Amino acid sequence: MELKCIDSPIISAGGVIGSTASNHEVKAGSNPSPALQSIRAKPIPPVIAKTVIVKNHYLHTFPAATMLCFGAFMDDRLLGAITFGCGPANAYRMVEGVTQEDCLTLSRLWLSDELPSNSESRFIGICLKYLKKYTQVKFVVSYADPEQGHVGTIYQATGWIYTGLSVATPRVDIGDGVLRHSRSISHSLGSHATGFMRDCGLKTKIIPQSRKHRYIYLLNQECQKMLKPAILPYPKLSGRSGE
């Protein structure tokens, strides 16, 4: 999958860093607090984003299908990162008449506690504006994990559409205790078939996962007319803190 930038030729995710669009420092919208105003988002190389995400994100993994990464900067210090990629293979089918290239998944987000309150929604909003202005992506999908006490509060704060719970997708432990998506294993090894991994000497375990809260953000409002899932009320937290 490749991203199409409006003011650039077709480029891969790595090429985004060197495109005309990626040289822009992305600033956010209306009337934030002075502290939030100082947050800047810039595209960063995946190798930098991986270092930040693997060290700090609660999953401690970096999605293999990552295509575009932004860093959160304050006073020229990198204090967070967000990644976008292909995500689930059939996510794009939630909108009628689009292709896989029209959809990205927000796959990882981590921000330092040094940043002020509401930085998550602020930072996401800045990055979505970038995608709308500089790419031809039509919508973004993201998920919140109820098992982590998350209901998607930051997505609710930035105007995403809630479409209910996703299909549960199991993860695979290849013997090191890290839970990986099958796509990540295919990217690393060439296949995620059980027999193939056994032949590689890996002792794999299939780990069931819970269904996730699924959100969609429309960069192209025409997509709402073609949205297949019903738009549902936002879920609420039940006495626990979460995202």
C-alpha cells in the first residue's frame, strides 16, 4: 500500500519523510491553552518512532504494516509518537466503494506525562489535519481495548464515529511472550502458517483476544453516505480510568 500526497508524486511511507508535505511543521486548530499551543507534530522516520513506541507503549511492539509516523515535540524535545498503517485487512470494507489505499489505521499512540492535559486529543487532531491536507486517505480507523480499561475517550473528544465492537482477532506468541498480529509475523518471517512456524523451530501459542471498541474518522465526508456499520452512541467508562 502506498500513500498519495496531493502535492507530491505517489510515495511510500518512508518517502513521506522527504516529501514537500512532510517538511511542514503541523500546527493545531482553534483556541487551545498556551501549553497545548506549544505542541508540534512532525513526520519522523519509523526507526525513531519504533524506539519510542516499543519502550513506552503498553504493548511494547511496533506494527509491521506502519506507513506513517509523527512525533510530538515541545521545545524541540520528542515527547511522544503516533503511527498509522494498514491495520486489519478488511477494515476498508466498512465504507462502500473504496479501496484499501483509502484507509489507514491509527495503530499506536504514546505521549509523555510531561505533556499537559488533553495533549492526546490535541496531537491526534493535528495529525488528522495533516492527513486531510497532504494525502488522499479518505478515513482512519482505530480501536480501544476494553481489557485495558479503554473506551476511546480520546477518539470521542476528537469527533470520531463509534461503530461498535470489532471481530476478535487472536494474537500469536512465538515463544518469547510477545503477542503479535499474524501480519507482523508474516512481515518478519514470510508466513504466519502454523506449519511454517513449526518448521522454523518456533513453539507458537494462539492467544484469544477480546473484541475492541471500533472508531472511524472521516477525512472525506462523502464517506458517511457509504458507511456500512451503524453509527452508535459512545460507550462510557464504568468506574475505571482509561482512554
